[in-house]
Amino acid sequence: MKILHTSDWHIGKTLYGHKRYDEFEAFFSWLVETIEQEQVDVLLIAGDIFDTSTPGNRSQQLYYRFLHRVAASACRHVVIIAGNHDSPSFLSAPRELLRALDVHVTGSLSGNPADEILVLHDPKGDAELIVCAVPHLRDRDIRTAEAGESMEDKSRKLVEGIRDHYAEVINLARLQRTALSSSIPIIAMGHLFVAGGQTVEGDGVRELYVGSLAHVPAGIFPPDIDYLALGHLHVPQRVNGSSVMRYSGSPLPIGFGEADQEKSVCLIEFNRQISATRPAVSLINIPVFQPLERIRGNWQVISDRISMLSAANSCAWLEINYEGDEMITDLQERLQSAIEGSRLEILRIRNNRIMNQILDQIDDGGTLEELSVNEVFEHCLSAAAIPVEQRTELWRTYQETLVSLDEEDIRAE
């Protein structure tokens, strides 16, 4: 029996305003092909299917088309749990319809832990796998607030609530296995942040709970489960060094901080001739569908790297971090000229030379967050040594931009 573990798709995610539907579509095509090539029996998706709780039509279309393609593939079962980005009610709404395609969805707690236990059957109708499909456990699901609680009390109760819930669900799974066959593996799923987990700057991973319980200890999971399929962290990694407790990571780099990261899915294989429940776990690397690159340094370093990428006919999206000592007031114009005629596209520019000068201008003890947007703009003009005669027109254009952004926010609401 072969099982594929993936998570954190974040369908609908944009990168500095750039839509990424082509990347998602390419990933789903690759995933279906991989399922067919590997003859995968079960697909596990450990949360954060969508990037927002109200996914747009294109995101929904990609999701349902993928499920339809998987249902027609070698894969017999798909198990989906909600993550913290997902709307539990939205994911659960078509649950009964999807069940007809052997797609099993757990969006939220139902009040009955037995509802989170799935017994999956082989083509002969015999039970072959038990899955504890535990969705993202929200604060209100597992902790009762009391007056006068300290932050330490809240954190302790959250850890206890998560531990108790997993213990109850897995104990029911054990009883199921005893009634069926001792050789049936038990897999647990979850969407949370285990202590010691690795993240990267700009990956968008949110703290899940108030206080210090952003990270829960690995010891909350009973040691006798045969595989733990986790979501939430975007870096593929083991939990506490275990080969059978893993984050699959996100299939696409969510931000430029993940640009150099090798993305993968986890392939879990149970072979009863070798071991009744001990699986072999391997990683299948995911192709890069849209190259991202962060370039840091002075103008010469940045210019040389752009020239190299252009000569290689790269179609990378770039984040530029200018860190040179020279004051460059026309950095954007220089960069656009440097990529002209190439397939490169610059998504973000950070002029750290000007930013550092702005920070130097702030009174001791102050921070950038304490300034109004108008004060920051005034500091930018000073840091860039913009002549006085040009500032009136720049201020007028700046104010028009602010009004335009406010109008867009109103329309979005």
C-alpha cells in the first residue's frame, strides 16, 4: 500500500500582486502524474488547502478539477483536513458529495471524536488503513476560557486540550484496529506547529494560538502511531528526528525566503512482507514551476546577477535588496533598464540604503512603526536628497496614490 502526504497548497496565494494560478495548475498536473506513476493508493492533504477562508472561483475550480482527476486515477482514497487558513464550513459543505468519489473531508470537530476516524478499504472490501483525520484544532474547540487566567494557564490548558484530543481519537483507532486486524496501520494527521519546527523568513506561517503555545511539544502524539502526517510548516522536515513523523511542506515557495528550498511530497509504503506496520518513507522532489530569486548586494553584484540570468534566458521572478553604500535615487529605473528585453520580472525592490538613512533620521528610541505614512514619505524625500522644487509635485502624486488605495480598499470590502 502506497500513501502520498502533502499539505499547505495555499491555492489562490499571490506574490506581491502576481497571481500564481499557472503554478498551481502545473503542480496539480504533476501530482496526478506522480500518483499514476507510483500507483498511490491513498492521498493525504494535511490542511491549508486554500490561502483564504473565502477562495475565489478560479481557486475552487482548480481544487475540484484536481479531485475529479484523482478520483479517476489509481488513487482509491483522498483524505483532507482543514488548516488554519481554511474555512471549516466551506471545506465541509460538499463533504457528502465528495464521499461518493472516496474523498473524505474533516473540516472541524463534530463533538464526536469517532467522526475523525476513517477506516479505508482495499478493492476487495477489506480494511487496510485507519486514518485519524484531526483538523486544525482551534482555541475555542479545545479550551474553556476562565476569568483571571494567566497566559501560562492558557498555554497549559491548550497543550492539555490538544494532547487529550489526540489521545482520545487514537485510542478509539486502536479499538477499531483490535476489532479488525492487528496488522492494519494507524496514521494520524494534524495541522499545528510542533516545537523545534523550522520556518523561514517571509513564509507566511501564522502563530496559531495566543501566548507561548505557538509551538506544541512532539510528545503530545502517542508513540504507537505508524505515521504522523502534519501540515502548517512550509519547510519539509522530520518531527523530533523521527522518520515517520513529518511535515511534507508546501509544494510551492510561498515567498522569496523559500526560493532556494527543495520542495517535496512524502511517499509512505507499507509492505506486510517486510513489516506489518513499519513503513518505508521517501521524498519525491517537486519540479520548480516558476523560478524565484532574491538578489542582495551593491549595484555591481545585482547588475552582474541580472546579466547572468538574462543571458541564460531565465524567466525568474526577482526580489532585489540593494545594500550598497552608494546613494541610488533612481534604483527602480536602473533595474527596469537592466531587465529590458529579458524574460525576467522584478516583483519587489528594497533600497536598504535609503531605509537605513530613514531610520537614522528617527529620534533615538523611535521606530518606523511609530511614524505616520506622511512622515515616512517626508523622510524618504530627505534621505533621497530630492530637491525642494520637485517635492510639491511628488507630494501631490503621493496623495493621489493614497486616495486611490483607500478607494480600492472600500470596493474590496
